[in-house]
Amino acid sequence: MDHSDHVALLRPGVPTADSAALWADLGAGDGAFTLALADLLGPGATLHTVDRDGAALARGAADVARRFPGVVVRPQTADFTRPLALPPLDGLVMANALHFVRDGDKAGLVRRLAALLKPGGRFLLVEYNVDRGNLWVPHPLSFATWAALAGRAGLSDVALIGRYPSRFLREIYAAAALWAPRP
């Protein structure tokens, strides 16, 4: 996959360029999907990137600064499975990160992460479209499994927004959902 593929996967779930957009990329790594968000959101957007690998976050922030100088990146070296200090977000992306979380822990984590969103905020997930993993992708979740889990976690309007073939586990998908907090 290259930058245009990352952009294409996220495009249907990201509103048109918004100079005040505030998003997070959780499990950002080197920032492939951070770059896609920067491209889609445009100048004035602020992206919080979270990963346990501070060096990877620094590389990603440098790439965004070089390619999209009008986008602010705020790296945070942290584990997204722990409480995070983030402002209310317009959206968040988890790309190839949720599959590292054990199945029994996913719903609680997704609920906690969704609560970081403003009402109506977007939760974008990029994952392998299978329910059985391997050593490198230990706990993937198919779109059908994600849709059920997202509903239990308080997300609504779950939609499949993109697919990309993968030699690794057949297919990667992108899904979007909205945060609809219950009173």
C-alpha cells in the first residue's frame, strides 16, 4: 500500500478539508495514516498521534511537517490501551492497531476511546477482514465482527467505506462509525 491507497481508504470517512479539525491517529507508528489524514483534512488541522514508539512518532511528525506544513502534529508516546490525555476530538483513526488487543478487551477499549470523541465524532477503523489471526496479527476482526462490537460500544451508523486486497490476510477494510453518547 502507498499514500494514495491510505488516502483512498480513509476519504469516505473524513469530511472535506476543515481548518479547525482535531483528530487522533492511535497506534500511529511511522505515520502512514497520519499523512493520509493530513492530506484529507488540510492546513489548520491538528493531529494527535499516539504510539508506544516515540522514534516512530517523531519520524511521522517530521514527514507531515515536510509534506503538509500547515498541519500541526502533536505526538504522544503512550499506549492507547491506557487512559490518554487528549482534547475532545472530531475524529480518530485506528489503522492496524486494534488487532493487538485481545478480543475480550476490545469492547471496553473501544467504548473508552469513542468517549474521546465529540458527539457525532467519527471513529475510523482499518483492519484485516478476518477473525483468525497469526503471530503478527494476533486478534484481527472482520467487518461483521467490528460492526457488532462498535454497536455495543455506543457507536452508530457503522459503515464499510473501503477495501484493499492483502497478500497477508486476504483483505484490509476501512470502516466508519459515529459516536452517539447515551444519556
